[in-house]
Amino acid sequence: MARFTEPPPLKEDATEMEKMRHLLLTMAGRALYAKRKCTVEPVFGIIKAILGFRQFSLRGLENVGDEFDLVAMAWNLKRMFVLAG
């Protein structure tokens, strides 16, 4: 299968576009490109987008921690309700 093999060597006079295409055809290039598919910290994005939580109302590390605990609890309750049907 083509996806499990390395492409033939690149020509000496290859253009930048050909170099990039060749890189993406190599095993290392495919592995690097595959990392773009992962979702980074989706829960924080969901909390911002769905729950509308964008900034803390309280000041101080302890207060912010308590406030975020409430936000996380709200997210977990919402998630439990959706999963329970």
C-alpha cells in the first residue's frame, strides 16, 4: 500500500511546492500533518462557546479556583443530562 511506503527520492531541481508535496508523502510528514487533526483542549473551548464563560468575576487565586469549580460543575451536569437522554 502506498501509505505505508516512502516516496521515491526528490529531484535536485524541485520547486518549493514539490518539496512540500514530497514531505507530506513521507511517513514523517504524514505523522506531522496528522497532529493537526487533534482537538486541543476542547472542554475549554466548549465552556467558552456554549456556556458563555469568558472571564472570571472574582479576584484572587482561591476565588478564581472556586469560580472555575462552579463552571466545571455546570459543564459536568450539562454533559450528564445530555448523555442520560
